[in-house]
Amino acid sequence: HLQLVESGGTLVQPGDSLRLSCASSGEPFADYTIGWFRPAPGKEREEMACISQTDGSTYYPDSVEGRFTISRDFAKNTVYLQMNSLKPEDTALYYCAAVGDPDCGAEYTDWGQGTQVTVSS
């Protein structure tokens, strides 16, 4: 199993940008599909972004499409979530997760502890 550590969460103002990081000191991220999650009403967590193991294809829900971008740096074994035009409703504890399946949509097996993002004026 991967040990995932998120970082980068902080207090920002509406409209600001922020980049979250998800790092692992274990197996290479190249062997995993990685997702970013946050709690959502009626759900334990909602997937905000995913990047697939196979070809790096990405997925975003409509709520963040065009504002959030997921990317990965194999050399640093880190996955990033770039968040732009942040809104107060983006305030949440953000988690990254990993699964050894090739594509997005699988059930994640490894989870980090989360990093808090607060968007407030």
C-alpha cells in the first residue's frame, strides 16, 4: 500500500489560486491511478479530479471543470491539484487517494490524511 501525504492547504481569498501536493515515498506513482477528493453533501467524499495510470487521462466533475487541474511529476513521485478561481464553497479537507487500477472509476485503496483548504474573505 502507498503512504500518501497531502500538503499545500491554507487560507486563501475568493478568486485566489492554490496548488495542493500529494506525495508518496513508496511505490512509483506511475503504477497507480490517483484521485483528489473532498467531502460533499450526502456523500462521504466526492472525487474532484483523477489522473489515470495508463495514459494520464484526467477526469473532473462539472463543479470544478475548467478551474481544477490534476497533474503528476514522476521524478518527484508527486501528484498536484492546481485550483484556480477558488470559491468559498471549495472550502474543505482535500484528500488524495490511489488505486492500482489503470483507469479512473475504480475503488481507491490507499488514502492520505488530508489537507485543509479554506476560502474566505
